[in-house]
Amino acid sequence: MLRTERLCMRFGGLNALNNVDVAIHTGEIRAIIGPNGAGKSTLFNCITGVLRPTSGRILFAGEDITGLPPHRISRKAIARSYQITNILPGATVLENVRIAAQSRHHAWSLLHHHRSYTDVIDRARDVLAAVGLAGKEDELAANLSHGEQRNLEIGIALATEPRLLCLDEPTAGMSVTETHAIVALIRRIATDLTILIVEHDMEVVMGLARTITVLHYGEVLAEGTPTQIQADPRVQEVYLKS
Ligand SMILES: Nc1ncnc2c1ncn2[C@@H]1O[C@H](COP(=O)(O)OP(=O)(O)OP(=O)(O)O)[C@@H](O)[C@H]1O
Ligand SMILES: [Mg+2]
């Protein structure tokens, strides 16, 4: 589904990504872990078009998407949630998701014609049910709890009907209960999605991903199953120990 080939992102003299090769299969939940500054968010920024890589290639469903701007990447059905929340606080929960559903117009879709308002609202309601916010649709987004806002953000991403969803630290700042809820949510939505997740909470990572990629100073340090990664002395040295 997604492949990077010798992906490099330099900021001045800093190699934020250095010859990164990753291959994510359709339907997979892949976790990206690594210490602060390892290049995890930079990888997401390159995949979603926020940054133009210095060199290398990004292939999505066989198509070269390297260096495309964010709106064109979005049309390829790649969505993300940000490390910092991205919602419209003054709009209702339903409006937040409806606007995202409205903006959806993927080239691959069979529904090329304009969608009716009721279709969009139905889609928005389905998404709110999926992210556990069905009872909150008329609430202002600003009035949601932190955890609910993070769920709403995932809902906004889902409303664009992505095939690949990139989640950057979705449990950041969440309570234990909220974290458990979001893990359940990610499992639920993963049935017809490919998910890339950057996450520091190892319990979350181990519970969701079958394959983990470890970044360190912009390079892939290790890749393997949760058991392999936990037992890898190099990973323990740079990451798991801290
Ligand atoms: N736009 C930018 N301009 C210059 N340097 C940047 C930029 N974005 C990231 N960097 C640098 O690139 C390196 C990788 O940063 P990145 O944000 O990708 O790390 P990360 O793995 O997401 O870390 P964290 O776990 O703290 O979120 C860091 O040294 C960072 O300071
Ligand atoms: Mg980051």
C-alpha cells in the first residue's frame, strides 16, 4: 500500500530522515517508534505532503506521490491526525465531521458526482458513531474533553474516507481510560484501513501493531514483531530503557 525508497529529508546539516525504506501492507497497523527527534513526525510530514523530501521516493498503491502538495495527497485517500489538535472549536461536533465529509472527493471513488446534503450528514453521523461521539453531535467542539477532542480529530480524518490513516501520538495527554478507549477505537476502524501510528506508549504499540519500525536519528534501526523489538538489544539501548 505504502512504500518509501531511500527517503531523505535534510534540514540544513541535519538528516532528519536518512535513506528510510519502509513497506506497509494493505490492512496493516504499523507502529513507528523511536526517541524524541528520531524523525517520526518528519516521516508523516513527507508522506502527507507537508514536507517535500530532499530525495528518495514515496509510492502509494503503486503510484509515485513524492513531493505532491497536501491537498493532492488527501485526494489519494491519505489522511492524518496531527500531534496538536486540528478541530474547529467554535463549530459543533457534527459540523466538524460534516465539513471533512463534504471535502472528500477522491479520484479513485466511484461517486464522482456531487453528494447530496443528506448523504454527507449520514456519513458524518456514521463516523461520529464509529468514534464514540454519537451523543455529542450538537455540542461545540470546544466543550469536549481532551480525549473526546482527540476522538473527534480521528473522526475528521475518517470522514474524508482514507485508505491510509496516519496517527501521530493519538494518546498524547490522555488518561488511562481514554487511552484504552482509543486503542479499542483504532482496532474498530482498522478493519478496512491501513494505519500508520506514531506512539510513545509501548502498551498501546504492543497491543495494536503486528510490525514495529524503530527510527533512530532518521534511520531505520530495527523492524519486527513486538516480541522481536522488545528483545532487540539495540532498541533497548536507544529507546526502551528510557
Ligand atoms: N521544519 C523543520 N525544520 C528544521 N528542523 C526540523 C523540522 N522538523 C523537524 N526538524 C528536526 O528534525 C528532527 C526530527 O524531528 P521530528 O519532529 O520528525 O522527530 P519525532 O521523532 O517526531 O520526535 P518527537 O517524538 O519529539 O515528536 C529533529 O531534530 C527536529 O528538530
Ligand atoms: Mg513527533
